[in-house]
Amino acid sequence: MFFGIVIYMYYDDHPPPHFHAQYDGNDCMFSLDGELIKGAMPPRALKLVKEWTELNQDELHKNWERSVSDMPLNWIKPLR
């Protein structure tokens, strides 16, 4: 969680690899590259999610692999 944005992944979720971000009642789905797949979010929050995604590419891909293998996810550092 950072700046009111909550990031999460579901275990054994469907392809393509993605994560979810929730902000102010908006629930969105993003590719692991930070592209918005589904939903809408205010521009500032969208920019923050994309920045966080760019900084955490390796961790996101590792967590996706862990999630589809039903393994506990690793904590990823928030933006500050």
C-alpha cells in the first residue's frame, strides 16, 4: 500500500500475468509491465502505479510465479 493505493495478487489467478490496484473505490487490473488492462483510475494514481511497477518488475514477475504455484508472496517495497 502506498499513497492510498492497495496492490494485490490472487493465488492461482487467470492469465495474462497481472496484479490488481485499488484506489478510492476504483478497482483496476494491470499487466506486470504497468499497462492498465481493466478499470479506471484518476491520472495521478495511475501514474504512481506505473512508476511503482517500473521499479519492481523483477519482484512482480517472481510473485506472479509464486502465486500460480500457491506459494506465499513476497512483500514488495511501496513508493515513498
